[in-house]
Amino acid sequence: MENPEALLVLARARLPDALLRHLLASHDGPAAALAAARHGAGLGLPPACRQALASPCPRLLAGDLAWLEKPGRQLLAWGSPDYPALLRRTPWPPPVLFLHGDPSLLWHPQVALVGSRRPSPGGRQRAHDFAAALAGAGWAVTSGLAEGIDAAAHAGALAVHGRTLAVVGTGLDQAYPPKNAALMARIADQGLVLGEHPPGTPAIAAHFPTRNRIVAGLSLGTVVLEAALRSGALISARLAGEAGREVFAMPGSVDNPVARGCHRLIRDGATLVETPAQVVESLEPLARSLAADLRGALETGLADAAGACPPGPCGHSAGGQPAVSVNHKRLWSALGHDPTPLDELARRTGLTVAELSSMLLVMELDGQVVADNGRFARRP
């Protein structure tokens, strides 16, 4: 993002989410939104917000800009075309997201794996194995980087070189718990770490339940593997239900206190699952529907019969799908047999990350491309 200062000032001002989304949606860019917020006498802002807008702290702003200048870091605003579509459709999307890693993962089909911070040894192993199986099947595994189930899920996805996203309740320069700092660095390098709080934001108890809405909102389904009756994982499950997403729970021993939350979810209507394959079977139609929606938005009619693309990306696919737009031709021409990172594809095609991610997802599901750690190539 060019000139991110205005958006950083807005993010630091702690405006109500709905108000900040409205300001960003109704003005031509963050600078105009900031000017409107500064002059909005009728907004009813508390004194602390007005002060933060009028006189932002130079030290904090300089620190935020320094953080953003490092490779792999981005600031994503509500009005951006790159804002993830699934999260946008929730009742409570965050107006700003800080990103560290591969932003294309925001557009990849995700499954949230959540559960207890103090799981049983068997629960920890199941989380690792579940994540490895889902990631190996091409899904992105999303969780909250907490101790226990979350950490095991991220580690399981990384173990098979799969995709994983960690949503944190702190600034992205703060690892919480501190012992997960190395895991957080691996995810930033091989996947994506994201959150709604500026750099330097410490671990605050109130931020973790709100973090869960992002975990649930990014995912097509949420799987609770082990959870006590008062577990934060049940908040994630409730939020997933509120967003219209699938909720799954794994049963356990009636004598296991960290299984009782799962049993309650099942009694309340969550789908009982025992294997990753059952989750995939339930969510595949949703993923294909999402791909069809993306395909419908991207296809603009029959391609030129003289185009140089093979069947699938251009021309009619084997399933009789109509040919796709000039943008698809441009992307296919930019792809080679050597894996190419998304930012290089953006440079070659002139398309945005959102446009590329949408097309690449459709092409991957159609078997036209392969993805490897955020790099894309034509399928041999």
C-alpha cells in the first residue's frame, strides 16, 4: 500500500469497527477517511479517539512504518479489493488487517482447527495428524497460535509443507505465548500470520475472543478437537455458526474434561467427525461452490478461438465450462513450469492479488496449476 500513514493513524485511534468500515467504504482512500474522521463532529467519538486522530504519536507511527517496510509485511484495509471475500461476508469483519507472509492464502479454502490450550496427549497428536491430513489434501489450516491444539495444528500443516494461517490477538511483532515465537516465524515464512492490532500491541485478554471471529470468518468450517465447557474454542464455534459456516466436533471419553465442550457442541447440532476425510467430504461442495462463484465472476464470455491457451484456462473445459476472460489468458501466459511467486505474477500481468488469487484457485481446483508454498506453476 502506498502512503499507509493515514490508515495507520486510523488503526491506532481505536474507532468502533462499524464506524471505521463506514469511513473507509464511503471515502476515496484512507487519507479522505482520516480527514472525515478528524472533522466529524457528529460521530460521537470519545476524547481519546479524537486526540489520537488529531495528534498521532510520532514514535508509534514511525515504528509502524518501519515494521511495514520489511519484506512480506502488508496492511490491508476494508475497502481493498484484496480483502478476503469470506471474511467480508461475516457480521463482524475487522476494518484493518496486518499481514506477514503470503497474502494469497487469504483467498484459499480454509479449515479452522481449534481446541484446548491444555489438551490430552492424544488430543495434541490428533490435532497434528488432522492438520497434516487436511493440508496434504490441499486445504489451508487456520488457527490462533495458542498453546495446545492451535500450535499442534499449525505444526502438523507445516510438517507436510502445507498451507497454514495464524490469527493472533497481539501485534504481529509480539509472539504469544512467547514459547511459540519460533513457530510464528516459521508460519510467517511458509504461510501467513495476521491480526487486526498494530505492532507493539501486547497480549490483552479481551483481544483473544475477538481474534476468534477472524479464525471462524476466514474458514469454510471450524473443527473443535478438544474443549472444556468454558473453552475459548466454543466461542470460535459459536462465531462460525453465526457466520453461517459449518461446525464440527470430535467426541471423546465421557471421563475427559476437555471433551465435554465437544459433546455439548454435538448435542447443540455440530457435526460429529472422527476423521479428516469426513471434514473434507462435508466441505468439498462448499469449496466447489466458492470456486464456481469465483469462476462466474471471472468469466466474461467465450474466449477468442485464436487464443493460444490450452483447454481449461481458455476455450471450453472438459466439463463444458465456458471459456474465460482475457485476464485468464494473461495469467496463463505468465505462468511457466517453474514455480513463480504471486508478486511476480502480479508484476507480469498487471493484475491485483485478489484477481490472481481468485483465478489461481479456480485453475488449481480444475487441475490446471499446482501451488507450492505460495508459488504457482502449470501442472505438468
